Amino acid sequence: MTGTSSEPGLLGRAARLWRTVRWLRAGQIVGRVRFRLARPRPDLSPPPAIRPRRGAAWCRPPEREASLLGPDRVRLLGVERHLDDVGWDAPAVPLLWRYNLHYFDDFAAEGSTRRRPWQRALMARWLRENPPGRGTAWAPYPCSLRIVNWSKWWLGGETPDPEALHSAAVQARWLSRRLEWHLLGNHLFVNAKALVFAGIFFEGPEAARWLATGRDILLRELPEQILPDGGQFERSPMYHALALEDVLDLLNLLRHGAPPDAMALEQALRSRAGPMLHWMRCMCHADGSYTRFNDSAEGVAPTSADIERYAAELGLRGAEPGPGILRLPDSGYVRVSRGPVSAWLDVAPIGPDYLPGHAHADTLSFEMSLGGEELIVNRGTSEYGTGPRRQAERGTASHSTLQIGAHDSSEVWAGFRVGRRARPSGVDVHEWTVRASHDGYRHLPGGPRHHRRWSFSDTGVTIEDRLEPPARERSTVRFHLAPGVDAEPVGASRWRLRRNGAPVAWVEVRGGSTQVVDTRHTDRFGHLVDARTLEVSLSGPEASVHITWADRCTSSS
């Protein structure tokens, strides 16, 4: 079960809306009004001259999975469509898929050079069928990513044709008047990145204005969006990887021939790249996949391995996380590495109050790997939008934590909205024990608070959950097992966890009744697999779950 038990009435919806919008900054509200009222006209004047390249050689950026399967056949977010069937802006096609269609990510994808004729034909078709200023194509976010992808394509050696160059300049002019001040966050960041790319790819007074605008926004946003511990402020490993790619792309561009007035930006970016690399390394499983906190999935950001390769080629380094307990105090996660186990504990705020759109109700959840393979996870993100699956995947029940009744610990709704927010507090890391609590259920009768303690040893971990005061509704603690892991009872309160038939751990439950239920898990958009979840229904105000490693996992460490 996820969410509240029923849709709120008119007064309830009004109260929920107030709990959501009260955190917005004044600039967002003013920016939204201006954005909706503004009706700029595309400037179709000739493009500026291309700036001569004088700096270091262009480094190959990270490569995504190929999305162009034929001259007019595209696979995006796990869904394949023929462009002749859906066009560029079909209302029946989800907006995120349409956005991705206009990014041109295939220009920097695996095996890209083999698809050059298709890519050139796709660009020519886009130019014919997407007149300036109209449709999804010209929304600021896809416009920003397209400017960057086209520029990287050309900087990598492709010869631009005059019509595409003209369009790139028209897009930069349009974007400079459609900046997403009403959204801020990663949207404004990529708007600014695109203007810097356009301002350095071209030269002259107009290009200098684009560069200055983008540079000033980035210099303002970098200390806001990149926290002192290196984490991106939305607390999503996926969006962190995208932000790190942005930083590396900009450094690649600046070393390739930036004017002197971009020096301050280069220094600001370089000072954050190392901590961001360290944070990414801290928040990845042993196979390099990103942990699933908030909106996070594979296949959207580049792989961590490709980001590592890119950073190394740019001469950037970051600290390696070692064994032990490592707290990332500003973003709010704790990483534990002891023997065969690695664990990631979410004692973090859900994100910035004025921008919680990618937040999940996952406070005090955790993921854990054993012997280098995932054991306990959150269920992941398979889609955006406002449908029931999106709501379920954001809800508390999809995360390895405690839920009271059918209530979410943070009031997630409408795809990207959050009303009440769980506030973690009392975070304490002492030797191999981590404690924290949150107040996400304070609005329920009695105002119960969820307290959780993880205690790690050489052979196991104990997870203790307590509600204080006790909740009046039945509470459930869920442990979502990674795909391929199953649980079988070996006693009234004891379970054996198996992976591919081999035992990997034993689970002992005290303070509640336990059952195993079928669930669906995702590691990427558009992809769901069967999985199992261990559910502990509390018989009182607290429960304790002790997980012991199998001998083979301990010996393999």
C-alpha cells in the first residue's frame, strides 16, 4: 500500500497545495508568472562566426546506450517507437519520452560513428519539422541538452552544415530569453551550461553575452547545488552523476579554447570535480551501479565507469572511499563498509525545500550489498508522470524502511510534488552503530516519531525500529530483496535468504510477524522484474531484525 488511504477532499487538497507551495522562493513564483506571460519571437538573424580552436584536444565524453535503431526508429527510456508513427510532438506520447527524443543523445552514444548517416538525416528532419519557438522541441530543457549535444558532436570532429549552425544560434538566442528561473535546480544549471557552450563555440559580441549569462548563473548555482561534501543537492545518485557529467563537460570545453573571462568559472568547476567524484564513488554498489535513493535509475546518466574514464582523461582525481563508516554530513547519507558487507543509509533531508520534485518518501531507508552483490534495495524508478506507478514508486512502501498504515513519511503527490516533509534528526555515528529518527508521521494521532538504529558486526547487522509514542495504526517494516534473492522460512521468526539457490544470509525477527510478498523491482526506466519483499508487521511499538551472513560470504571477503 502507498499513499494515504483516499484522495483528499477540496479542503484537504487546498491544504496539501499550501503545504507544497509555501516553500517556494519568491523568485520562483515571479519567474513562473514571467515565463507564462512572456511571448518572445525567435530571432532568425545569421549566426555568429565559429570560434577557432586553440586549446587542448577535445576529450571523448561519456557514451550512453544507442537510441537510434534505424533511420526513423528510436528507443528511449526502454520504449521503442517509429518516428513516422508518432512524430515529434504526439500528445499521446509521455512528455519525458518526447523530451528525450529532442535531446539527440545518440550523437554521443556507443557506436555513434556507425550511425552517422542516420544521425545526419535525423538532424535534417528535425530542422524541417520543428519550426523555431513551437512545440516540445523548444522547451528550455530539451533545447539546452540539444545545444550541448550538437556542439559536442561538432567539437568531436563532425563538420557542421550551415542550416544546423544557424539553428544552433537561433536556439541559443531563444534559450537566453526562456531561462527556467521558476524551476531553478538542474534545469537552470543545464540552461546555463548550454549558453556557455554556445558562447564558446561561437565568437563575437552576441556569443560573449551568452557566455557571460551562463557563466554568472553557474558561479551562483555551483555553491548552491553542489554541497560541501560533494553531493548534488537533490540527493539523487542519478542526478548527481548528471551534474558531474555537466561539470566535466564544461571543463572539457573550457580547456579546449575558452576566453580569459571564463577563468573564474574553470576554477570553480575544478574545485568541485574532485569532491563530486568522491561522492559518486561512495554512493555506488560494487558493480558501479547507482544506489536507488530518490529518483535514481540506470541508463539515464552515464555509467560511473565512463564518468571515471572521462575524469581521468581530463586529469581530475577524487578521494577513494575506504573501509569503515563514512558520513556524508551535508547530503545526509552514511556509507558502511565492513568485511563482505557494504551498506548505504539514508539519514538525509529529502532535498532542498524549494525543489523536492525528485524526492521519494524514503527517509531512513537503506540498501545493502553482500559479497559484492545487492541484497537489500529500494524498488527504484521506472517512470515519471502522474500515474499510479509513479506514485507507488515514490511512496514509503517501495523503500526499505518503516511505514505507518498506508501513510507516506513525506507527502509525495502529483508526480513531482511534496507537501509535508520528513525531517531527520538525532543522527549519531558511533563506532559501528548509526542512529537517527524522523518526524514524517507527526501529523498522525499522537505524533509518532520513527527511530532506527543499525548496528554492524563482522558477521551481521541488526536493524532496530521504534515508534515513540506508539502508532495507533498497524506499522510495517519492509526489506526489499534484490532480484534473484528469495526468502524461505526456517522457523517461526527465522528466514533463510538464497541467491540462485545458494544461502547467503539468515534473518531473525523479533517484535513482529513476518511474511514474504511478491513485488516488482526496477533498475531503469521502462523495465520491471519480479522480486520478493520481506514484510515485518509490528506487534508493538518496536521490532528488531538481525541479518547474519552465510559462511561463504564471510570467507569470500
